Amino acid sequence: MKEKVKMVAVRTLRLCTKDCLCLYVCPTGATDTENSIIDTEKCIGCGMCAQACPSAAISMVPSTYPPQQTKAQEVKAVLHQMAQSKADGEKMASMIADEQVPDGLYRLMKAIERSQRLVGEDLMREGGYMLPQSNAAHELLKGFLSESPTDNFPVNTVKELLDRIPNNEKESGIKKWVCSICGYIHEGEEPPQQCPICHQPKEVFHLTNE
């Protein structure tokens, strides 16, 4: 018999309209907290708060997530390359929009900028970054710690994320190399001769799971 996955309630604060019906229907008091974040230790997963919330600010999610579906390196490389092209398109649309007065062309460029970002985000999720618990997400964060993208990069926030969000993928023993330029992750005994995304030489790669 398949084991039932425990569900817990989470509140999206930006959707919450402070109707507070969840406080009256929750049998354990999990929704009544000082910081508005539902106490998952008290939550029994009954779903009463989510049903009562008039603003749909509460959702029921699994308490633990399974490992993300694996993809071949060749597939991930293509997805990352496509995501990079969308990022380039987003930047170009933004630059064109900045040169326009707020008229039809400006609005069109801003819409294209937004659409490029949305498609790029979808591609990155498909490429292994759907869940923050995924090994790909963890390795990317570790890469940011070793090579900060900017001088004011929130290093402490990244450390806290790595500490608080578990990696739900078992270590495979395969060496993983991350490109310090674009963040592409390569699996193998040696780094690739050239990054398939940014086309930089193998010297820009560093081992992430030493």
C-alpha cells in the first residue's frame, strides 16, 4: 500500500487580505502566529484553513518533496542554452524600452521583456531547478558562494538557504563541475573542453562536490 504524503498549509503573504477566517477554523492554532507564517509543526494537514480563505492565500503542499526528475546532460545543456537566449532577448527588449517614451513601442518592449523572462524561467525549471530542494539548485547556490556574481551579492542569505532547505537528491558519486561564468553544471570526471552555454574554456570550471 502506497504511503500517504503528509500535507501542510502554507500562506502566501502577498495574497492575504487579513480576513482571518483561517484563525477560526484551524483546530490546532497553526495559523495564528506572530509573523503570519503558518506553524507547520502544529499543522495536521486537514485543509480547513485553505478551504475557508476567501483570498486563496493558503495552499496545501507536501511536507517533503520527491527528487526532481533527472535529465540527460545533453538535454540540460540545450535547455540552458535556450534559457540563455531568452535572457539575452529580455535584456535587449529592456534596453530598447529604456530608449522609448511611454507609448505603444515602450509597452510592447516591456511586454516582450516580461515574456522572455517567463519562458526563460520555465526552461530553467525544466533544466533541473524546479525545486529548491534539488541538487542542481544547491550546487548553483554553492557556486554563487565560491564566485559571487556581484560585490553586494547576499552571501549570508545564500548560506541560510543552503542550511535550511535540505537536498533531497542522493549523492551519485559523480563529479560535478560548475561554470563560474554562467552557472552551467557538467557531470563527469573532467570538466568539458568548452562550456556549451557561454563557450568559455575548461579553465573557468570548478569542482562543486569535492
